[in-house]
Amino acid sequence: MELAALNRKPAAENELNWVTATFMALFHVGAVVALFFFTWKALFVSMFLWWVSGSLGIGMGYHRLLTHRGYRTPKWVEYCLTVCATLALEQVVGAHGVDFDREVHAS
């Protein structure tokens, strides 16, 4: 899938991506605010979600399942792992990211 197929132009070298900049600013403001609402339960929940997004989502979902097709699962499991991967907020989107990863491993 080409970038042109997504109907958006690539950002210029010195152009600011306002969507990314806004979300990054909001996450940092949220991190400072979270210091005033600290609980041990919330810490453990966040550690668990970090593990889910990284291990299950990125590792098992994007990398092993979608890139290498290393194993087979029912469609609903594939969708669940993909949703878990989106929790990591990485820019691997759909088939474009999977194709890019396959090209990197093929070379």
C-alpha cells in the first residue's frame, strides 16, 4: 500500500505534525496531573496495560502474527491482538506497517 493511497501527503522535513504534537503535549500534561492522583492500584493497572500493549499487542500481534504469520488464530483473536497493539500508540497502521516490516526482514 502506497502513501498516496491513503489520500494524504507526506510531511515536509521541517513541518510540524500538529496532531502528534497535540497528543504528546496532552500526555505530558496528564503525566504531571497523575502525580497528584497516585494510587498503588492505578500503578499496577498501568503496568499491566503496558505489558499487554507491548508483549501481546506489538510482540505477538503486529510482529509475530501480522508480519511473519508465525501462527494461526481465529479472526477475533487477531483483532483483539491488533487492538492491544494500538494501545502502544505506535505509528504502525494497518497493512502499510506490516508490509514495511516484511520488507525490512526480507532484506
